[in-house]
Amino acid sequence: MLRSSRERGVTTLRREDAEHHATDRKRSTTSTSTVTVVGIGYVGFPLALQSARSGYRVRGVDSNLEYVQSVSAGAAPIFLEMGDARYFRQHIQDIKITHRILGPSDVFIVCVPTPVLPDKMPDLEPVVSAAHQIAPHVRKGSLVIIESTVSPGVCDDIILPILERGSGLIAERDFLYAHCPERINPGDPVWNVATIPRVLGTAGKKSDAAAIAFYSSVIDAPIQLMHSVREAEAVKMVENSFRDINIAFVNELAMSFGKAGLDTVNIIKGASTKPFGFMPHFPGCGVGGHCIPVDPYYLIAYGEQNGFHHRFLALAREINNAMPHYTVGLLETELSRCGIALESARVALLGLSYKRDITDTRESPALEIEAILAHSGAEVASYDPFVAHRSSARTLEDALAGSDGVIIATNHSAFERLVPSDFLQHGVRVVVDGRNCLDKNAFVDSGVAYLGIGR
Ligand code: SAJ
């Protein structure tokens, strides 16, 4: 059993200590130290680029051969923020992208997805596969960091044994080992891989120092050293489950207040004037992304393996998962009031990605809404400027033309400017604003019925 850092007397690392480590590391890494990032998607790619900016020789490894070939040829991934895409194009020769690990590396970082299976149980296959790939290349002094989001115990009880068996080495004694859960907020103009504070859990004092030195040389943000790897795993679970239950709370409020004609969004904004003890979340047509709707299931499974049932987390997931159906129900009821049956209606679905102005459709409620509409017999014209390849309509006008109803599932900036005449001119009768992003007052007496989520 690895000794916790509390036993090692290390709790919170002060910034200047980290800087001291960083100075040493920066001096020694500028030209020769190699960082190998396994999994170069939304999480791994920005981290690989930031490591290259910090002077490391960087290798990126990904299991998707077609993706590796495309990126190696210089095609910047569509999810990269502009600054990262520009840096990548200018420094493509500094980053070697391959399908398999090339060999030993001073630092290995695992950034592969940790999704859930259809039965909502954790799918650890990608992270286990990454560990098997890395293990034969781990040498004395290598630093292995797991950034993928996992529940407490996965790093120590599942990943570490693979690394030790495959390398013939022992963590902390021979190689250094840490968990630093990823914190990426796609589309955020302020918080990015260089500025987001991080938490760390490691295998011991030597691993503390090496991991702190590495992150201090790559990011400009505080690093909080936790008492153990398990605590660091739990931190990520807690922060994302916190968000999911709070979204479920306001979604339930929206379904309740919607029946009473109250404006839930305005009420939440009112509650936000309280300067303490309240953090606003807002209702919507569902919860998407690779974090928020997934991580609570890892925590639920962790509880079950310890003989505890997370009733609250499970109920929050149930409420959030019901929002796509709730949203389609609003449209069906209002169309029926107009004498239009959903199964014979044409519906424009605006937005496919899970979040504003990004391309990511993982776990997107818009896709669930699209399936529900199609299952009901409605003709669906989907349009998302960020997901053109997946849209059935080439333009917004094509999607709206001849549509009886509209569901806005993503609050892309292109949709927020829509006004009633944009719908009226195409004969649209009902607009369901799944992200409460339009001016509902503009629709009063407009001839187009407006329904928000809870407003
Ligand atoms: N959503 C709501 N109501 C809200 C907030 C979000 O319905 O009040 C929906 C969004 O529309 C989306 C989903 O939830 O479909 C997730 O939204 P998100 O803003 O949480 O976006 P993510 O998935 O990019 O979350 C990331 C997370 N970062 C990491 O896991 C490292 C999360 O921890 C952050 O809290 C979040 O960004 C953030 O703060 O924006």
C-alpha cells in the first residue's frame, strides 16, 4: 500500500516551493527532456502543445490511426482553440504524432477518455490499454502521470499494477507516479491548460517533487498537493458531480415553475444577487459533454463497490436524462394546440453540439432530442454550424423552411440573434428554446409561440 502524502508530512504545496522545483526542472528540461502524451484529444492535445511551449521534446500518441495520419500531415484538430491551432501549425515539426509509443520518455501522461458503457458502468478499457502500452517503456526515473478522470482506487489498484508488472519496476522506488485529474473547459476564453489550477496525488515524496516540478514548468497556476492518489481521483468526481446535481436542481425547478408560469431563469438570477451561499446554474434541454453526465456514474459505481448507494446522484442523473423528453413534450403539446400532430410535423433542430460555439457532440442532449423526434414520426431538419457534417440541412434557412416547430438545443451565438420574424417568414408556429437563449418577450403577440425551459 502506498504511503499517503499526509504520512509523509506533505499537505499543501506553497507556490514558491513549486517555483523552486520548476526552476530546477526548467533548467534541466529545456532541450532534452521528452514528454509523451498518450491520448491527444481535447485534453491531451492542449497539454502536449503547452509542454512543447515549455521547452520539452513532445510526442503524441493516439489509437485512432486515421486521426494520427491527418494530424501528422499538419491538419489541426477542429477542437483546438485558435491560439493552439496556430501554435501547432507553426511548430508541427516539434511534435511527433504516432499511433504507437516510440520508446522511453522522461514523462508519460495518460489523457485517454474514460467513458461509460451502455449500462452506465465505467469503461476503463482505454486507460488500461494505455497503461499496457506505456509499461514496457517505463525506465528508472520516468514520471508517469494519469490525467484521465477515474474514480478513487483505479490508479493505485488497476493502473499501477499494470505499470509495475510491465516494467519490472516499483513506483516511487524506481519510477515516479502521480494522478493529476484533467480540468479542461472547452470554449473557455480564460481558463485553459496553462491557467487552470490543478490537484495532485502521488506515490510518495520523490513522486511529489517530480510531478510538481513538471506541472510548475508547464502551467502558471497553483498546484494543490492532496494526501493521496485516491483523494486526487475523488476531487474530480466531486467537482463534476457537484455540477450535475446543481443542474438537476434547476431543471426540476424549471419543470415545476414552468407549470406555474414563473420565470425560473429570472428567479435564479435573483437568487444570484445573494453574495454568498449560492452558485447559479441554469435549466436546459439536457446535460452533455464527456465530463458532467459521465463522472457521476463513476462515483455511483464506486459507492456500490463500497456497499453504498448514491440515491441523490442517481436521481440527479435521472432528472437530467429526462430533459430531452421534457423538451420534445413541450413542443408536442404546443403543436397540438395549433392543431398539428408531432408525428406529421416538420421540426427544425438547431444545434447538435453539447455546448455553445464548440464542435463536440459527445453525450449531447441534442442527439437524444433528434432521436426522440425521429421516433415520434416527425420530419427532422437539423442544423449546427459547428457540426456541419452531421447536420441534415446545409443552412439555417434550409432547416427553418417549411418547419412547423423549432427546438433550439444549443445556444450557439449564431442562434441567439434570432427574432420572431426569422421564424414567421418560414411558417414556423412554435419555438422551444432549449437553452433559454432568445428574448422571450419579443415573441409576445408575434404569431410564433415561444416556450423556454422553465420560462
Ligand atoms: N449545463 C446546463 N446548465 C448549466 C451548466 C451547464 O444545462 O448551468 C449543460 C450544458 O449545456 C452542457 C453540460 O451541462 O450540455 C455540460 O456543461 P459544462 O459547462 O459543464 O461543460 P463541460 O462539459 O465542458 O464542463 C467542463 C468541466 N470541466 C472538467 O471536467 C475539467 C466542468 O468541470 C466545468 O465545471 C465546466 O467545464 C465549466 O465550468 O464550464
